[in-house]
Amino acid sequence: QVQLVESGGGLVQPGGSLTLSCAASGSSFSSLAMGWFRQTPGKQRDLVAHMSRSGATIYTPSVKGRFTISGDNAKNTVHLQMNDLKPEDTAVYYCFQSPSVGINYWGQGTQVTVSS
């Protein structure tokens, strides 16, 4: 059974940086896509960054130029470097890795709080 474990969340001041990491365990697979979503209370889970197997990336407009996604398909890891963090980036961040269309593995979520 595949499990994704996230790390790197926490409390940071506005303008600060954090790096989130996500590692899969339980099975080895090649990801069709991997990335990060985030969710705040009472709202839906929204895409933050997405990376396809080819390396192509997509970012939600509000994080472009501040966040960078990277991943290693062979190691089943994905990272999110977050710079110049803003209070509106506060959310629970979830990683996903998708071995094929229609199959998504999710992490348990890690809290990121941006506050002075």
C-alpha cells in the first residue's frame, strides 16, 4: 500500500521561506504527474503546483515566481520551495502523486502558517 509522507510545514513570518517535501513508501512506481494542493477551512482543495512526467510545470497564478516545484520520479519524491510567503498562503498543503490517469495518492497534509 502506497503512503505519501509530507514534511517541512510550520510557522513562518511574511516574506520568509519554507520547503515542503513529500516521499512515497510502500511501493515503487513511476508518476504520470505529481504536485501540491492546498486547502483552508471551509474551502475546496485547490491546485498550487503540478509537474508532469516530462517535467512541464503549472502553477496557480498567485504563487508564480515565488514557489518552485521539483521532483524525482525514481525516488518518488516531490518538493515545493516556497519563497516570499504571504499570509494568504496559510493553508494545509497536500502532496499527490499519480501513477496513472484516475489514480492519485495523497499525503496526510502539512500545515503552513504565515504570520507575524
